[in-house]
Amino acid sequence: LRVRGGNTMEVTLSAVGDVILGGDYRVIQAQPYAPLSGEQEFDRLIAEYGYDYPFKNFIDMFKADDITVINLEGVLTNGNTRKSGRPHYLRARAEYATSILAASGVDVACLANNHTLDYSYAGYKATKRALDSAGIGHMGHFEGEDYVINVKKNGLSLKVGFCAMQMPVSRETMQKEIQALRKTCDIVVASFHWANVQQWKANVTTYMRANARAAIKFGADLVLGHHRHLPSGIERYGDKLIVYDLANFITGLKHVGCDESMVFQITWRVDETGYIEEAGFKVIPVKTTASSETFYYETTTGFGKNGMPINEWQPVIATGSEARRIIDYINDNSLKVTVPYYYD
């Protein structure tokens, strides 16, 4: 380590992928929960088990770190103005921004994804209002909607800037967003919600790699990816890290067969001269469900007739052989970096 000054501080960021509170308003014709919709089943669980139910196994972790960032997949609104022609409409109550997200230690939400506008622009504005009321920062769906957080400890500070892009976007837009933050921030985090990828496959595509590396060249210190519902590899590009897919984190009902996930944690150390270095990273392997029950779906859902694990909106830290399998899987898809095994 090359810290120069005597007084130092460490800043730890935790990142997770898709967080879906609630779900579709339409009834899911599946056992054992028919005739409930995703929204209704989520609300039932919260009423029965309390607001800490979704993040229960991670609240202490997220409150102990300095920054927790999620990809908020869906909207937080009590409105009903849906955008026509969308295959899914993901919605949760606006009050969950405070009672669930903020109470669980979430600090920043990515809103640049393919479900942000499920309830039209009105739903998007309502989501931002809900997050603002909860004191949660957000990197937005549209250009220039970035977020900066200034962490202060030991008389020192570290300014971390976040920008997010729902792909595809032009390289010019990427460069503009990242370099705008680069001018004023000590650390820049670029978040990508990928498009044009084959879902439920763990490969890092040429498209993803090219854009993630471009973000580093433009000045990003860390790249976070999501959209494909499964964890993927991590790359050390130069002296920076690219996490290609953080996978699902909190999902319910329909997201079956995609129950492997992670928490990515990175720590930066800064000294009194302003010198910043990476002080280490780790991956905590996660299962998106602890349930041993299975779900039956009609063939029209595209999942076939086989029973699959229920996702019940409550991820758990993976242990034993499952933890090793997830880390092995990530390492098999990684480049110029080896993810160490994590045991609680």
C-alpha cells in the first residue's frame, strides 16, 4: 500500500443488482399463489413479516458500509398510468422507499433500466419523489441525471459520483456523462443496464466488454452491470474493476431459475494528502431464495411445466458448496482477476 499521509479513512461501497419490490399488477396463473399478482403477494409478505423482510439478511451489512447502491427495477408509485405495450409492469408502493429501502441501508438507486418507465413518465417522477423523500440518491434514466455523495470521516472526505445508462447509448454520451463527474469527483462509478444480450446466459459479450472498457478509458473508476439476471465475470482493466453483471437480488414469483447472485464490495483508502487507492474487494455469494418449494407455470409463461424454485423477495448469503459454486462460476467468467472465496 502506498498511502502517503498519516491520517486515513476507508470508504466501502456495496453493490447489488436488480431489486424488484412488488411486481406486476396482473394475476399470475401459477401455483401455489394464484390468484395473487406479484404486487399483492409482496404486500402480503410485508404485512405478515414486516418492512425488514426483503433485506433482512443484509441490513446489518448495508448499514455498516458507507454506500449501498442498488438497481431499482420498477417504479415506486401509487399511480396507475401505465405505458402501453410493455410486456411487464413492475410497481411497488411509494412509501416502500422509506419503510423498506432507506430503513435497510440503501443509499443510491440506479433508475436507468428497462422498467423505469413502466408507468410512464408520471411514474418515473413519482419514483424520484419517493426516493428524495426517503433521502436516497438516484442516478437517473435520462442524460445528466447523475448523483454525487460525499463521505466524510476522520476529518477527511471522498466524493463519489454515479452515472447510469440504459444501453444502448452512444460513446459520446458515455464520455460526456463520465467526464462531467470526473471533473468534480474523487471516484466515478458508471452503471450499465445492458441491452442486446442473451438473457440467462453468463457470457460476457463483446458488446458489454467494449462498452465497459470504454467507460474506464473515459475516466470511470468502477463499472457495475446488470440486466441479465445471473452473475457474470469481473475484469481488472488497467487498475480498475468491471463487474459485468450483479444479477438479481430481490425478486419474486416470475424470476425463477435465476437464483444465484452476489454482493460486490469494494473499499477505497484516502489519506490526508488526497491520495486514493483501492484497499481491496470481495464478493459475497448470494441465493435469491432459501425456499425449497417449487412453482408450476403454464407453458404460456415461457418457463415450461417443470417445477422451479420460488423466489420470495428475500435473498440469503450462500454457504458451503453453494457459495463455492457461485464463486467458481464468477471466476470462470473473469479476466485478470481472481475472486477470493468468502465465508461469513
